[in-house]
Amino acid sequence: MNQVDLSRIPWLWVPIGLLALLSSVIAGFLLLSPDADSNPASVRPAQSLSNLTFTDAQGKSASLTDFRDKTVLLNVWATWCAPCREEMPALDRLQLAMGGDKFEVVTLSIDRTGNEVVRPFFEEIGVKNLDVYLDPTMSTMATAGILGLPTTLLIDTDGTEVYRWVGPVEWDLPQTINALNLYLESGNTAQLQLPRAN
């Protein structure tokens, strides 16, 4: 039986290539752009993240254990993520309002070029209260089971994730600050359905 050599039919590869490209684009969109209509917040099964490691702006090793005895709001983001960029000023204001002995906002960039792009962005938007933390290997995504950006985790004083928001949130609204303060006082997550940023 004669066989047809498909490699000699160049037009056949055009739809195959387009299909592969379309699949990649859709997969990337689903990964990096949480569904705007989905519930952006959820109580999580207890998951210890105390061993989560990353680096600071100087390239020195850092981890969640550096914030022992604090509740940490860990925001995982990137400079190429538009919703991440939009909510960063509000996170900076949240750290100004609540940061201290009991609470810390930690913004963790997964940009591959690290501080080279993060520091100029922070300077551009006038960030004054947040430190730079970096995870260019994106290991946090796998360790914490993060599927989209921005994702923000509320981590209690022993390093256990207790709540998660997928997508941007209005971090500096009085309602948000009151809800977070109530959690710090009571440990109750019931009020943590926070206003979502548009």
C-alpha cells in the first residue's frame, strides 16, 4: 500500500500549527488571568507554608520563618500582570495602615529578571512601605498550588495558610482593614470575603 508523506504537504501544517498556538494562548490565559466571575476568595484546608523560601532584593535567602509571630498577607505577583500592577499601591497603603509587630504584607514577585524590573516598578508607582521579595524560579507557584496571578494568601503566625484570594482586591478600603483586624483579634475567617477590585 502506498503511503502519503505528510511532510511534503506544507499546507497541512498550517492548521496544525494554528491549533497548537491557540491551545498555548488559552492555557496561558487560564493560568494567569483568574475568571472575573469566579469566587475570588476561599477558606483553604490547613497547609503549612512555613518552609516557603525566596530571596530579598539583595539576593539573600529569605523565608516565611523570618516573619515568625506575625500574620502574613503574601501577595504573589509579577510586573507583567496588569491586575497585579493595579493593586500594588493599595497593598502599599495596607502595609502602612496595618504593618507592625502582628501583621506584614509580603509581596513576592515571580519575575524571571527579579529586582531588575521590580525595583524600577516600585519606584515608578511610589511604593514606600513594601520590601522587595523575589522568586524567579516560580517555586512558590508549585509549593502553594497557585494557578493564577495575583493570588494572595493569609498565613497565620505558625506558617499555615488560612485563607486565599485569587484576583485583585481593594486592599486599602476601611472594610478590608476592619475585616483583617477582626481576623487578627479573633482568628475568625468568616468576614474575609473582601471587595474585589474592578
